Amino acid sequence: MKKLINAPADYVDEMLDGLTLAHPSLVRDGASGRVIRRASGARKGKVGVVSGGGSGHLPLFTGYVGTGLLDSCSIGNVFEGPNVASCVEAIKLANGDRGVLRLYGNYGGDRMNFDMAGELVEDEGIRTTTVLGNDDVASGGPNERAKRRGVAGIIYAYKAAGATAEKGADLDEVTRMAGVAVAATRTIGVALSPCQVPTASKPSFALADDEIEMGMGIHGEPGIWRDRLKPADVIVDEMIDRLLADRPDGAGERVSILVNSLGATPLEELFILYRRAAARLSKEGLTIVQPLVGAFVTSMEMAGASISLCFLDDEIAAALAAPAECPFWRVG
């Protein structure tokens, strides 16, 4: 695949250089430069909210560092979790002396390294808690939430936790709100074509020109079926059916929807998907609040899209409406 890069080994660091040059509100930090933090630094008396993961998913993770969202983020190589040292640095750089929430996707390497980092900083007197994003309904059944991957829907937890922290809430409350948002969110994706890690010799998977894969993960993890390309409305109907079949217990009639490009799928196609999704949700008696359409969590040049539903109660709706500003998402 053709890419506009220099040396493949420099891909991540040159990307981070460009990101921070273009957005002065972000600063590279840490011994290896693999932590992104707010330029303003940690705010004393505020709970810190930290995330992290592999590169290749912009705006996730680094792009959501900002007011009302994340305080810092550790970043690894493409599709590889950040190392323990950068996780420790991210936590310390977010510490405003009221504790730090570690909020990241449910992937084994990320869990291991953030858990080790948490133990290390707690030895230094920094209290931490953990919430895992696990919104991908294709990676585990309704009774297997602990197995599910964290994908695009994690941005709702970023928003809920960040808004709560900005109000001055304590660590337990920030953690609770992040957990409420995670529990309220469901996502499913569909892939049309693969991406290729810059240092790899071939794409991450193969699909025929007329083939799609439902439920594929953001690193190319296998989905739930492959089939011939279908009309957009048919694909959306299946995605919405699967999301609504997994609707959280006690969910109300308000929902935020995120129609997200996996990288190469253009806005025109996303709005075609949104058109059908909005009609389906209305038919089900659901009211859409704060819809999101765009590239929020990607897999480099992978073609395809995901749909996330966050079922809202009053406190999550208020958190989503609270002011926030980062390079890729502004509210208020």
C-alpha cells in the first residue's frame, strides 16, 4: 500500500511531532516522548483522567487530550500498547493530587502494562482506579462483557469522566461516571478493505473486492461473518439490529449515536449510513441526542465504518453536553 511517510520506523514519532506542532495545546513528554499531555499541565485539586494505546487510531488516543476530556495519554507503536514506563509517566503527568483514573480499552497488553504502572505509582502515593472500555458487541455475547474489546464507544467514557473531573468531583465519582458510560455504550463495525502497518510487508488481512466483514476489530481482529457487499441500508439494518438486541437493561428512550469512519470511508458515505440509522432508531421510538458523524476512532487507511449507541440517562446526557475542547472534538 502507498503511504506518505519517510522511514517506517519513524512513523509514530514523526506523527507525534506533527500533531503537537499543529496543536500547541498538546505537548510531547516522557523520556521517550511517548506521552501526550495538556500544555497547561495537571491542575491541582482535579482528578486526572489518563488513557493510552497503540498508534494508528487517530484521533484516538492522543487527539482526545484536552479540557473536559483526557489529561494525558501514553502511546505505543502502531497497534502495540504503550510500555510500562510511558504509562507511569502519563499517570504522574496527570496527577493533580486527587488521584488518577486509568481509562483504556480492554486489550491484554494494555491491561498488563497499565496495571503494573498503577502498582508503581501507588507505591509513590498516587491513588489510581481503572475503567475498561468494552463496547464491541461482536467480540463477546451479552453475558461476556469482560471479553469484549474497547472500540469507538470509549469516547463517550472519555467525555463522561472528563466532564465529571472538570466539575471537581472526587476519584470515586469520576470512576463511577466512566463506568456508567461504558455500561451504556454498544458498538459494531464493518470492514470493506484492510490497512497495513508501516513496518509490515503486507496488509493486516485480506478481503475480496466485493467482500465485507461484519464485526471486525480495529486491529483487524476477525469479525462474525463475511459476505458480498450489500446496499448500505441493508448493512446498517443489521448493525442496528445487533446493537438494539444488546440494549442495556433499563435503558431509556434517548440515545447518542456515533457513525465513525475506520479511516478511508468518506463523510459522504457516513451520512448515507447515518440517514438510515436515524430512521431506524426513530422507528424504534428512540430520540437521538448529540449525534456524531466523522472519523473519531480509525485504523489508518482501513475502509469501513462503525456505529456506536450510548443509551442516555440524565447524568450521562449532561456530561456529554458539558463544555470540552481538544484538537478533534469541541463541545460548547
